[in-house]
Amino acid sequence: MKRFSHLLPLAVVLAVATLVGAPQSVRADLVIQVAENGGAFVTVASTAGSPTAPLGVTAAAISFDTAHYHIDVISGKEQQLTNLSELLSSTTSITRTVNGSVVTLNLKITGDGFTLPLPPVTVLSHVGGTVAVEAAPGGDTLAYHSIVGGNDVGAQNPDVSGVGSFANDKSALLNAGSYTSPFSLVETFDINLKKVGDTLNYSSSTTLSAVPAPAGVVLALSALPCLGLGAWVRRRKAKVVG
């Protein structure tokens, strides 16, 4: 047993480094849900899998109706890379189909099972698209939220008050301890199209990037294995001399 004991310090260092640096696979779901006026969400698409898979996880619903809206092709994708994770979603079109009072379409896209990056992280939240038809200019609204591990990045309200393209970007820094692994990325939409025939589409993304550690910290951490190995060598030499 003694002849293998000299491998222990280095083996421990390598094992710890592997556990800290390697993404852990967590099986989860990518779920797309819809509701109206803050009612109970109904799941229209769901795919099981891990965002750490080579191509991530994708879910889509081709065509469906709510009481007042028609949605063509709503899709989502979650993917985790080494230092970056993202949730994407998009629609081909959303159209108001039935008259009535103010009716808000609620959309929720949830990607579970993310393990990296852990905070501190930077978050880039984007939503953009096109208003194709608007019968009453100035009446339609869209509110978008990116939520990271339970942390709401904040409301984004792009101008959808007239025909044409729209876009809105928001960035935020989430400090250490803001969330733990595993965590979810969520995108929510509250869309209010006033008149029958009003139509828009959107694409969105929630992207997390690891914040690089200060150079001094990286240097100090990288030196730890060498320091441990050096101390072990000195102890071995002392035993030989003794």
C-alpha cells in the first residue's frame, strides 16, 4: 500500500478539478405553455432531455388556438455549453381572431436542468420581431421577461404600436449566490392585440455567460496543485535523509 501512497496528493487534486469543472447531466424538460388573462397555463409542447446534450433540447407546437388567438409554430430550444447557456424561443405568427374586451395572451417557455454557468454571470435578454398587421395603431402591447434561476431580469416592453420591426435588449449581472445548480431559464410573454386580424411574430433569447475570475485569483488557484506537490516532495526528501 505504501508504494501507491505517493500518488495520493496529485490524484486528489485531479479528482477535485474534474468535479468542479465538468458539467453534470441533469435530465429535465423543455416546456411551452399558454394561457389567457393570467389563467391556468396549458402545456402545448414538452420535450424531455438535458440541455447538456450535444444539440440541446427542442420543443415545438405547430398550430393551435386559444379562445381569442391563433398561434402558428411556437418553438423553444435550451442548450448548455462550457461557459454559456441559453434559452431561445420564436413564433411564426400570433393573430387576434375573436373580438372582445382586453384579452392578454400569456406565453411561458421553461428550460430546466441547467448546471452551468454559476454566478456571477452576465445575462443578455433579447426580444425582437415584426408587427405584420395592426388595425388600430397604438393599441397593441407586449411585455417580456427573462428569468434566471428565479431571478427576474426585469420587464422589457418593445414598441409594437405600429406595423414594422421591433427589438429590445437588456443586460444584467447576477452576483454570486443568486442561484444554485441545477437551475431553470424561463421566458414569459404578455401579448395584447386589440383588434381581430392584428398579427405579430417574435424571436427571443436568454443568454448566460460566465464572468471571468480576476487574473490574480486564477493564478493563485492554478498554483495550488504545484504547492501541494512541492510540499509532498520536501516531506519525502526529509524522510530519506532521516
